[in-house]
Amino acid sequence: MADLDSLRTQIDDIDAQIFELFSERARVSDRIAEVKRAEGLRIYDPVRERAKILDAQARVPEDLATQGQILMELLMESSRKRQGAGERGATKLYEQMCAARAAAPELFPADAFVACQGMEGAYSQAAAERFFRRPQISFMKTFEGVFKAVEQGFCDVGVLPLENSAAGSVNKVFDLMMEHDFHIVRTTRIKVDHSLMALPGAALDGITDIYSHEQAISQCSAFFEAHPSITAHVCENTALAASIVASSGRTDCAALAAESCAELYGLSIIEPSVQNRDNNYTRFACIAKDLAIYPGADRTSLMIVLPHEPGSLYKVLAKFYALDINILKLESRPIPERDFEFMFYFDIECPVHAPAFDALMQTIGSVVQEVRYLGSYSEVV
């Protein structure tokens, strides 16, 4: 039996041959690209790539067929990257990003006319005040109202919740993303503390009804399990819940809302911080109509539609892996009126000026059906 050192020497020799051939392949691939450009041919040839993948699977033992496919796909991806390949849409996408990067303002604005969903005391107001030192806030009844206020130019920017660390994504917002034109220019996280509040004189043992937003109710599920006789009522936001209780004249109802709402609406706090987890944050996005990339942008959001075929998601994930780009969030939502088709929302972590980011934006179109660039930004804490 061969010893470990001799086997490792064999592996090293084989690896040396592989990398020598890899370099030779890259040189030949560059010459192929020159010929294609001279003859006006597209770099990306999906028919040939499919044939090469099938051939790779056939050239190796059956138990290595999947690895052979992956290896060939990585080789072709490497060639496309060197050749500056990509679909026409990806080129436009790259040019759009480059133009915004070149025109980047020196500083994020200190003030703005901001659209928020909710009313005075809502968590979205706290997020707006985190983004801007002097925001002028216009409150909208719905998330769609925020999108429309930005889209139609009524407000400079909008503030919307994306996800909560305990309750997950705000699905309604992600669904509306597919219907509206906007760009993300910054994000932040706001610590969420849901306090139980009621009119002065109310006591916990007398409470029969609690009002709050559905996510707040979800985040306080342990409290409701401990008090099964209390009925939860969903309303549009936590600040509205506090307003409803304040105007009800009842001492048997309460609201789950931020502590600041108690003083704002003349309520007394019965129990502070009744959420399931103390480490409870909601992530908010600041959206604008026009694309703007501010200094320090190291996160990017993309909306991607993939071909309805095996391996389509893998090819996108493999691209991020090959470029060493970290995926912060991956969310899928059904596309309205398109049966069993999904939009994939990606948050990725990569400095906007990094070579890997350029490579991604130049080539992402070659492996997707549709791609929409929502913007590059930083997250303030």
C-alpha cells in the first residue's frame, strides 16, 4: 500500500498539470473571444455550453457526473468573466451602475421630505429620524402609499420595513417591490420594544382585548400564550393601536406599541418589553425614485427572475461563490399572474468599487432570465 506522502505527491503532480492546462485553456478562450468579436458573434453561446456540460458528464465515471458538470460550468464562467461576456441587459445594468457610481454625491443628505407608513410614534418614524437629522415626515396609510409617494415625486424618499429578526420578512413590502419603480439608498436597524399600554387606571388582569400590528402580535406570541383569555386585534401599525386605545374610553383594552407612544397618546405602561426576545430588531430601507450610490456603499440588492429549469438557482449561487461575494439575504416571492414562477430577492455584501462587483454586474445577465438592480448602499447603526 502506498504511503500518504507518496499519494500526496501524486496529487500535487496532477494539480500542477490541471493548472497548466487551465492557463492554456484561458489563452485559447481569449483568442476565441477575439474571433467572435471580429465576426460580430455573441460571446455567450448557450447551445454550445449545454453540449459541453453533457460531454463533461459523459467523460467521467457515473459517480463523478455531477462534479464534472460543476467543473465545466466553473470553467465556462471563468471564460465569460475574462471575455467581459454578458447579455445585453446585463451590459445596460452595468452601465447604469457605473453612471451612478461616477455621479456619487459626497454626503448622504441631512434632511428630506420623507414618506412613512403609519402615524406619529410609529417605528418607521424612528427609522426616518435615524436616516436624517431633520426629516419632514408625511404619514401614509399603507405601504403602497409610501411607494407611490416616492414614485410620483410627492416625497424625496420613503421608509419601509423589510424584515424583523424574530418575525421574518415583511411579505407585503416584498410583493409591492415587484410593482413599483424605486431604488434603495440606505438601510438601518431599529431595536423593537413592545410595551403593553392602556388608559390610566387599567390593570393587566382586567384586559380582554389588545390592539397592534400583526408582526408585533407575532413577536409577542409568548405573552398571548400566557394570557389565553386576551383577544388580539390586528391594525395597520402599532402607533395606530395606541391611538385607538387612547380614544376608546375603555380600561379593558390595551395596545402593544413603542414606549414613546404612551406619552404621545396619554397612556400608562402596564408591562414594558413583552416581546419574546430582547434582541429584537426591524430592518428598514430608505428608498428613492432615482438611483444614487453614496460613499461607503458595501451592500447591494437585486431582484432576479430565473429560467424555470433545473439548476437555474444553482448557477446564480455558483456565480456569487466564484466571485467570493457573501449573500446576506435570499427571499423568494411568487410572481403575480405567472403560475409557479418566483422572483428572488438578493442582498449581497461587496464594496461597490470592488473588482468582484464589476465582474458580477457585467455577467449576471448570462445566467438569469430577468435582473433588476435596486441599488447599492450602506447600513447605518
